[in-house]
Amino acid sequence: MQDVLVSVALAGTAGATYGLIGYFKNKKQEEAFVGFDKTEFLTSVLGSAVIGGIASFMGLSPDVVTDMAIGPFVFQAIRKALQAIGF
């Protein structure tokens, strides 16, 4: 169980880092936060964390879990949950 929690934490951190680097790489300095969608960003971070935890639990790589039917379900469920709470 501890391995799954560590995987979730690391996957969330990696997802946040990857998302922020990709976002800022494609933006000019003066337009850094123009068009930033916090819901999409949180969806990516939380989705990556959940996928990492599932992958660790199942003993698979995150790419395999993302390509399975559960991958899109995780991201859609998180997106809908964030929208439902008004985030």
C-alpha cells in the first residue's frame, strides 16, 4: 500500500512539473497566465497521479494503463468532479 501512495505522489509531482514546463515553454513571458485553465491543469495532475497509482498497483507501466479503457474514464471523471464543485 505504501508503494501505491508513493507512486501516486510521484506521478502527481511529475504530472504537475511536466504540465507547467510544457505550458510555460509555449508562452511568452508577458502572457504567462493568459488563457491558463486551472481545471484542465488540475485534471492533468490528478489524472496522472491516479494513473500512476493504478499502474503501480497492477504492476504495469503508466502508458499501458492510460491506453486501457480506464485511462479516459479517470480523466473524464476527474474533469466532471472538478466542474461539479465549481472549480
